[in-house]
Amino acid sequence: MSFLKKLFGGNGREGLSSSEVVEHEGFMIYPEPTNEGGTYRVSARIEKVINDELRSQRLLRADTSSNEEEASRTSILKAKQVIDERGEKLFDGPSA
């Protein structure tokens, strides 16, 4: 079963459906809030295929929420903001 999740874009977290993956300006956003002992840190994976190569960048914010769904929504909003500000430059350098 986890093989299928990886194959079809799941990240192995229970409860996250593929419908929560969001496309924005050609980028794919995967909300992945990090559980930190009862609070969830805003976090997402941003991906885009550029020149036939899958590029990926992790967004990790200081923002937290006590609710995982709210943290997922905020992760998507923050990822969209970063995409709008940086575009493909998001993938320049090791910690872009």
C-alpha cells in the first residue's frame, strides 16, 4: 500500500488525500505539516518539472497551529506566496 502512495504522489501520512495536492502557476504544492508534540509546524514540499527534471524544495516556517487541517491550509497559502515571489528561482542554490 505505501508503494502505491509513493507512486501516486502520497507522502505516507495517513489522512492526506491526493486532492489536497495543489497546483499553482505550474508548481505542485504538497502540504506536509510537521507534528511537534501537539502543535503542527507549517511545512510544504514544492515541486516543478523543469527541463525534464523534477525539482523540489522544502518550505518550513516558524508558524504553528494546534490543528493539522489549519496548518495544511496555511502551508498552501505560504507556498503560493513563495512561488509568487520567487518563481523558479526557488530552486536556485541549496537552501533557496
